[in-house]
Amino acid sequence: MDKYSLRCPICGKVYGKYNMTCPADGALLRTEYSDRQLKTLDLPGIWKYYNWLPVNGTILEGSGRTVTYRSEELARELGLEKLYISFNGYWPEKEAFIRTCSFKDLESYPTMQRLKEQHSDATMVVASAGNTARAFAHVASLTDTPLLLVVPESAKERLWIPAESTESISVAAVDGDYYDAIEISSQITEKDGFVAEGGAKNVARRDGMGTVLLDATLTMKHLPDHYFQAVGSGTGGIAVWEAAMRLIGDGRFGDRLPKLHLAQNIPCAPLLNLHDGTPIDITCPDQMWDDVLFNRKPPYTVGGGVKDALDDTNGELYGISNAEAEEAKKLFEELEGIDVLNASSVAVAALIKAVHVGKINPDELVMLNITGGGVKRAMEELPITSLDIDITVSPDKNDSVQKILDVTSEKIL
């Protein structure tokens, strides 16, 4: 029996292992594993959950995973009896060793492994606002996989990796926002020799992120009642929803889906705009607390997308201001004793808001996904290499694509 298959959640048809969406209705395909119960393996990092990852091999070097622990100080501050924090980053005292300090590592490892299994020698193209670029660059460096990163120019400061070699990596900066980077990268992947990583459509990315919930549920010994995360595209929320359905099917961790509490940084919150039917602020993503949370075209209405996840879990969307996020960041770092990325503080602010308006009972099981942290420790203790920008281009696709291709071909092809 095959380890897994991909099924359309709308029409029910099963497709090949490397399909992305259902051609009949455009829905996101969902992984079905032959092992219906979660089995953990004695493997490093994310590969502990190998049986529920859509791959048939591993990349062991440098792999980290989520570490979940029961909060004491923040829980006491908020009056919560069972608050668990899922930490994704570098925090040796907690045995947390995601060296890029972002849960995007959970996506990059299985995605790169699937590329290897397709026997492709193509250059992977990744559009990113920073954290995803860092995660994919890390794995590309370790595996010597050709990688083209297309990032908004504002992401330059986030382009570092805990490794030395950058020979297989080319970086193109766009004088625009994340959506401009996505548009240009999509044009490049239409060229021979280049392949897209797939974004929300790629089950390796979603199931990799879903291991956050696997770790938390094993730690708590039950599915949470509430799940909090800051989101850009919302793919992380979809991933947790799908993982929760598998855990319910396992039969050992409860029979109710966690309520999703997904947070965005206002006024640059496209998911909230789509939910409320309001236009996106034309100034976005300027002056955001963290622009990695801005995705101009998130997978909201697609079958199996964010709307379906929120509807199925009776979930909610939150708009968090810069001031609320900044205050939450200070509170978390003071009480829990570790620095966190700005996006993570948006999730903390959403949790604070939910508690204050009475959306959570004190005795309910609450999971807070800290999607990135420990950068200060990593910078002090790990060898860090900055990624150089090889070319900066305008958002004009017609003018920029060939320039990027030329530079990339010269550097890594």
C-alpha cells in the first residue's frame, strides 16, 4: 500500500502524488495517509512525524521541530489554567533547535525532499517576504540544491542562514511588495529549468506546518480547544485544520476540531478584507509591524482554503494594530524569557484580546503558536551567513524576468 494519496475535499477524486489542485473545481488537494494513527519515529527534527509527511525519504541534516511547553507566567497573567506554547525557533534550554528561527523550516524540508523524489534537476523558485526565503535557503545550502529566491527589497535584513555555503542560491530583490515578488516568480517558473515550490497548493508545505499541532497534541495528550496563530496567507491555519481532522480520525485525542483564531496586522489584513467585503488599503504593506503577514491574494475562497477552515472550526479572524503587537511582544518576552519575531507577537495580542472579551474559558485547553523566535540567541551562538542580493529589479514583469534569468543562469546553472 502506498504511504499516502491526494484527494480532492470537494469532489472526492484521488490524484497523483505530485498534483497541486483539483482540475475539476480548483480545490486544494488533501493528503490521506495509509497510517490512520499517528506514529512517531526516533528521527531528528521534523522527521519524528515522518509517517504523516508526504515524502518517501528524509533530509536529516539541520532539521528542527516545534517544541511545546506549558506556560506558567503568561498563563498566570491571562488567567488561563491550561495555556500551552508551541515554540518554533532557537531556544536550547527548551531543546528547540530550528536554527532559522521560523516555523517555515517545517515547510522547507519536506518540500525539498519531494523535489528530490520527482528526480528534478530544476531550480526551485521561492517568492518570500523573508522567513520562507531563509528556511528554503538553509535547506538548499545543506543539500546543494539550486534555488532562486525572489523577495521584496524590504526583506533584505531577513536574508541570513545558519550555514556557510550560498553557492547554489541566487537572490533577486523586487522594488515592490510580496505580491510583486510572487507575480515575477510565477513568470519565471513558466520557463524551462525552473519549478515552483507551490505555496498553499503544496501538501508538503501544509503537512509540514501541521506538525505544529501534532507536537502540541502529543504534549497535551488532547486536541486543544483553541488555536492561535498570526497569518499572512492563512496557509498555516489550513494546515492545522487538516492535521486536526487526521488526529480526530486517529481516535485517541478527542473528537472536536480546535477553534481557529487567526490574526492579521491591520490595516494590512487581506483575509479580514475578504471576510468583510472591504477593499485592501492601497498603502499596504507600508509601516506594518511585520510585513511577512501581508499577502495580497491569500487562498481564502478556494475549496479547502481559509474560509472553509474557519467555517468548519467556527473560527475567527482578528485585526491587530502595531501598538497592540508591540505591547504583546514586550509582555511575552518579559514573562516567558525568550525573544520572538514580530509576527509571533501579533498572535500573542490576539490571545490577549480573546481573553479580555471573554472568548475563552479559564479552564479550556489553549494552544499558542509562536511561529518564530530566538533570533538573538541564534545570532550569538550560531555561525551566520548573510545572503547577498544578486540583482534588484522593478515590479514590471516584462522588464525584470529576463534580467533575473540571466543573472541566475550565470551564478548557479
